[in-house]
Amino acid sequence: MPGKQGAEGLDVAVVGAGTVMGEELRGILAECNFPIAEAIMIGEGDQVGKLMEFNGAACLITELDAKRLERVHLLFVCDRGPGARRAVSAARRGKGFVIDLMDAAGSVADPVVNMQVNASDLPAKAPARVRVPHQAVQALSTVLGALSGKARIREVRATAITPVSEQGKPAVQELIQQTTGVLSFGAKPQKVLARQVAFNVIPHALMHVQQGWPDLDTRLSAELAGVLGLQAADVTMRALLAPVFHGIGVLATVALDPLPPAARRRKLLGRSPLKYGPVTPADLDESQAVHVVDLGEEADGRLGLWVVCDNLRGGSAVNGVAIAETLAGQLRGRS
């Protein structure tokens, strides 16, 4: 049974605890010593029954128990399968907050929050669901939030270059096999990715139409407009699937009124959590910073930007825990 709320911590559940995102989230919760009374790890399929390590202790991945989830204070969603959607529904019938890192429930009525930009949009009371932006939106909105200051953002057009790790561990393994197959003139399996991604670039929109993947372009554009408080017509963000294992790159053109001078832009883009410099996904290592470089001015007050971050730590996982820390304070204040 979940423990009682008190000084020792809150009852926390993680759906998709064995996924790539779930592993990253668990690591950050442990690093920041997040106050947890009881941790409930939930999975589906062959993940159920597996032992994992969390905060120095063994933890068992269990099946979803809806009644139990109604009693947790915080539910982190790190998967987008049917089990994740059922978990969101169960938790919203309870007393806590849902922090959805994967947009599993799909409801656009719930706020999408980047704690660096629009923390004021967090819900004031539970039960409620908060959407964590996609990593590409998290990175770009953080950069634009730093730049906007006294300037007004008029328009954003961007392309996100996304890695195969967003599709999970099996996709990473398949890209390795595809790459080996291309170089050795051997087999190039396409069971997970459905196309040859090795030495190739594919629009996510094509995967959406032909393979039934989620509509990532619509999600990115809507989330970026929501975080920045812009009209939908003023934002377009598209995604490419690239033969990259980890790390996201975003190429953007932004219209600002007025456009800050170059020296001012350089200063703003060097403040934490931003780091100025021409970095690529291959250069990231375990950096949690959002890396950005100013590509120069274009016509009509437009600015070119190149933004790079880790697709886990530099985006959803860190932001999700920051959201949880604020919501945990609300829960304690009402205990």
C-alpha cells in the first residue's frame, strides 16, 4: 500500500519504468533526492516482474493497479501505450497530479509546461494532468524564452532532427543492425523502424501517413505555440527521423520584434541553462545543457538558430522532475 504523505515524502508511481525515458527519469529523481515515501514502478508485457534499481534499492516492475494509482500523489508517464492511457485515467480519479512526459493521453486541454518559460501555467490544485513538452519543443522554447525578454515573438518556423532512441531500445538495436547490414552488404531489418533509417533521413509525417506513427508534426507545433503563448498559425515545427542514436538538433527561423542586436543575443544565449557554441548531437556526452548558436540575421527581423540537446536529460526528464518539485510543494501545503 502507498505510504502516508508527510515529511518523509510522497507516494510516486512511474508508468513505463523500464523504458528509456523511465530509466532517465528514475536516475534524475535519485540524483535530486526527490522526497518519496513509496515508489511504484509499472510496466507492460515482458517488463512486468523484472527487478530494477532505484535510489540504491531493488524495485520490482508490476502490472497496472488502477485502485492503487488513485491513491498516489504523483504519477509520471514515461510510455505512450494503452496501459499508460489507462493509468492516466485512474490517477485523474484520485487525489494527485499526472506528469505526462510522452503525451500519452492526447488531451490538448491540459497545460503543456516548460518550467523555464511558462511555470505559471501549472494547475493550482489536484487532480490534474500536466503535459511535459517534447524534447525538441523544450529546447527551442527555452532558447526563445531567453531571447524574447522585451521582444515579441511574431513567428517560428523550425525543423527538429530526432534520434531513433525516441522509439525505444529496440529501435536503437535495429539501427545498429541496419548500419552493420549496409556496411557489410547484409540484412537490414525493419521490424521496429519500418524503413531503412541507416544512412537515411525520413520525415516523421511520412511515417505517420504510411506506417501509422503518431502525428509528431502536429504535436510539436501545438506544444510550442502553447508554451510560448502564440497563435497556432504563427508556429510551424516539423520533424525528421535521422540515423542518430541520441540527441536532438533543431534548425529554426524566428521573427522577433524588435530583433535584439548581435551582442545582446550572444549574452542572452549564454545564460544557464543555455550554453552558447556550435555543438552537434555527437558532442553531447551526458550534458544537460541546451546548446545554441546564433546563425545570423535574415530579412524582416528574422533570426536563424541551431539548438541541440540530449533527448532525455536536456528535455523531458529534467523538466518533468522540476514540475514535480513545484507540485509536491502544493501537495504538502494542503496536507
